[in-house]
Amino acid sequence: MLEKAIGRQTTGARTVFVNEFTNGILDPEAPMLGPVADGGVIIANTAPGCWGPMITPEIRGGHEVTRPVAVAGAEIGDAIAIRIRSLVVTSAATASGNDEVMAGRFNGDPFCAAVCPGCGAEWPRTRVEGIGQTAIRCDNCGADATPFVFTNGYTIAFDDERKVGLTVGKSVAEGFASDAERLMALPDASIQHPILTFAPADLVGVATRLRPFLGQLGTTPSKAMPDSHNAGDFGEFLKDAPHAYSLTAAELLEHKTDGHMDVNTVREGAVLICPVKVPGGGIYLGDMHALQGDGEIAGHTCDVSGTVTLEVHIIKGLKIDGPILLPVLDDVPYLAKPLDDVERARVTELARKHGVHDVEVDAPVTFIGTGANLNSATTNGLERAADLLGVSVPEVMNRATIAGAIEIGRNPGVARVTFRVPLGMLDAKGIGAFARSLYNL
């Protein structure tokens, strides 16, 4: 499969440009782009995730992510460290909100098994007729075919510098709908209908800040699955599902890589370490969000197009089950931040006073956990940390309590388990150098 994925190249290209998309299915048997060299760069133009693909029944995975890129030399059982060098929002506006599924328009799962309510076609091709929530029409029979509509939605415009956003009124939203593809800067190869077409305006005059991140970033799962379901919470919907992408509980646990996190700290400057479960790894990305509060509690946020630059490094033999994140310093929870010089001096004096000869030198690490709910996701994150570091779960729990934090990634089932880890442990796993460079240790 590796030869099919990356051809006969063995060293890889220094730079791989990506402007191709899947139709929502991550398939380890599908050809990959690249390969990119170990230490090389991936530059991608990404399409919006969530709402645009959700109203485009032809897209089978709930999102529209980039075609995966193989990394030369990456083998099953390795890991790939992805340094996010830059994220740039290119959309000038978008729309989002809470969703409501439309009965009779899907086979068990509206994200990945759309059905036309008029002619019964699976994953029907559709067209846009007019604007509003009935504008998505089946090419075959003309029926209103969107699997989703808004319960409460908004249209938001961004300033030229992409620093702030403001929700706009109905007349402006309808004007945006008539020029939706340009305003959303949809990539040429994207097939999604722009969500600006729906022109929602239930919230008007709400101002906010932009801080873009990638809702999808990871490596290809070892069995074909919908991109939005490559996670422990959304993946629950695949268990014994009535459609073509059904998985057993055991298959989901074995094959997923948790690339769909919606963790708002997966942003410029951070380092994400991902498992390799297929030869070449298959790095894919998408679902850029212009902004999001912890938990993505509305179910969706401001999906945008954007440009992304990633630098990739193989960590040989680092067998992990899910992502590990080294967040930028501003995103590290208070108790997990590295001690500064003043704090370190005080701790040194405290150690001298109480006869402690070795004070740990450490760095913050976030272990991503996923599961059917936040409790199981937290347990998963704790267990992944313990497995990697070779310590007990109770020790991880103590460290996360006194020198870290448990935070919501996505409701209902993505958690962030962050705590300071001794650098010696990180060095033994090949991670220490990334922590040292990121936190100036």
C-alpha cells in the first residue's frame, strides 16, 4: 500500500502543495499525495468544514478535508510531529449556528448517509436555487434535499485583517448569500455549497475576536471512515450503523486516529503529534475555524477557508493511540505553565529547606482523549498519558490536579488532559526537543 500511496520516491519532496479534497471519506487504500520529506513542509488551501459539507449531500463524511499526504519513511508504529507554522483565514464572511436534522433525508446518520426525500437517491448531487434554507435541490427530482437546517443561526463578517467579526442583519446576510462562493473564498476543487446561502440572522450585532485553528488535523485511520467521525464521540454513530461505513466498537477503537478534535489550541505555533496507523501516515487537514470557545458548545462554530503551512517530523517507534499536543504558551493552563526564573528560585530554596535533592525539570503536554461522553474522554486521555509515560493512571491524575488541568475540547466527548511532564520522560520518547524549543527550556 505504501508504494501505491507514495510511488517509488523514498526521500520525499521538501514542499508539497495541497489543493485537493476527499469527498468526506478517509480511505487508507486511496492514493495519497507526496510523499513529503521528513522535516519537509505541507502547504494547503483548506475548505470550510461542518455547515457547507453538511448541506451538500454528495459529500459523504460531514466535512471536506484535504487529500492525505504521505510522509517518506513513516511506518506503522511511528508518530509524526506536526508543527503548525501558519494559519491564515481567507474567508471574508461565514454563517453558522445550532443544527436541526431533517427527518426522512438520511439513512441513520445525516452527516454521512444523506438520502433525497423525493427520489430516494443516496448521496444525491444537488444544486443551489435561490437563497435560504430550502435552496438545496436534488439534481434528479428537484426536491429540497438538505439534511440539516438551523434552529438558531447567524451570519458573521470579518474585518480585512481578520482580527474581529460582527454578526449582521437579514438584508446584509441575503446580500452575502448572492455572492457566497467569493466571500467564503471556496477553493477551486471544493464541491460544497457555501453556507452563506442560508442567510441566517437570528443574532445581530454580536462582536467577537478571531483566533483561527484547525478542527481537523491528523493522520489517516487504518480503515475507511467518514472524516467527521474519526473521533471517539462522533465515531459512536458508526457502531452497527445501517449505512456503508458501519463499524463495530472494536474496529472503531483499533482504526481511528482522532483527527477530528475541534480543540481550539490546535493553532499556529503549536505542535501536534499524531499516530501512524498506515504506511506513510497520511496527513490530512481541514475544518478551519475562525474562532471557538472551549467545547464548541453550540455544536458548530465559524467555518472558514484558509491557507495552512505545516512542518512534519517523524518520531520513530513512538507508538501512540491518539494525538498529543504541545500548545503555545498562552494556551497552557495556569498550573501547567513552566515555572519562571523567580518561581524556580523560590522552589530551589524550598527544596533546600526541606531536603528535596532533585526538583523535576518539566514541560507542559496535552494528551487528547476521546469517548462517547466527557467522562470517558477524560479517562481515555489519562490512560493514554499513563501508557506513554509508563506510570500509573493515579499518578497522572495527581499530576494533572496539582500541575495541570482537565479541559473540554469538544462537547460531548473530546477532553484535554494537560500537565507538566519531566523532560527526562519526554526525552526518552523523542519529544523533549519539541518541548524545549517551544517553551525555551
